[in-house]
Amino acid sequence: MAVLVTGGARSGKSSFAEKLAMHGSEHGIYIATSHIYDEEMRERVRLHQQTRLSSGYPWDTREEPYRLCELLKQLSESGEEAVVLVDCLTLWLSNWLLQFEGEQDASTLVMKQVDQLVNTVSDYRGQLILVTNEVGDGIVPEYPLGRSFRDLAGRMNQRLAEVCEQVFLVTVGIPVELKSMAYRLDGSKQP
């Protein structure tokens, strides 16, 4: 079962995702997608690691900034019974956008990575929790790269929401499950 957890910065989405994982399995695999570019980011990563260690929950942390799909396929095929938590998909998306930044068709190349991720999540066997940022509620970014990122993140999140069984929006630390409340224009019942 795949679950998508979204929300703004410091909304409580990662904490909620970790608690959800702890309820789902006796141990977890935590896939961190960030690159460490500076001391501030190094400190953020250290605090996240410290929080996981102090929880007492047995996390196996794997760092994977690019090859997320390959790692998820490997875990799915292994029959691993641990819940897998990916934090965060917008950092993963940023990694790819920066990788392709100089390319004429950067958005297309990034969307190919997103397509692969959506297919991998659709086929995933086991418990999977994906954390992503809701970035479209803020101001329109001033620079083209920022606007491209916002648009790509919005498309990625919509695509993943379609294939996940549950979608949570976390705001001010309060998670709300959205898919069960979705309004359907076609008259079909909620999932």
C-alpha cells in the first residue's frame, strides 16, 4: 500500500509520516533523498537522524538522491517486510532538476524520472510512505528555475496522488486524509 503525505515547510508532515510508519511495521527503511550542500543542510540532516535515533524505532537509513526507483524496485522484489518511508520527493525532484538544468528540455527529462517513479510506486509490493512538499500555495517564484520546480512538483504530486491509496495533507501539525473526501464529478463513490 502506498501513502502520500504532503504539506508545507514545517507543517509536521515528516513527523506524521514517521509515526504512521511506526504503526505499520516493527521496523522501517528510511530513504533520505537530500544532498548536503552546506553546513546548514548538514545540521538539518543531523537533527533528522538524531530524532529518528531517539525514537527507539529501528530505522535502517539509506541515502539515495537519484536512484530512488531502482532502490524501491529492489526493496519491493526482496519481499522486505519493513515499511519504507521516502523523505522527501521534492528534494529528489530538485536533484534531478539541477542535474538537467543546462539542458534545453530539462522539464521533459525530469518528467521522465517522475513517470518512472509513478510506475515504480504503482507496482510497489509492501508498505510505502512518500513525503512531499506542497509548494503551489505560495507566491509565484521570481526566477524561471523556481517556477519550473513549482510546476514540476505540482505535476509530480498529482500523479502520485492518483496511484496512492491514501493521501494526507498535514498543516499546523494536523493530518487530514484527502482521498476519502475527494469530490467526484463522475458520480462514482470514494475509494
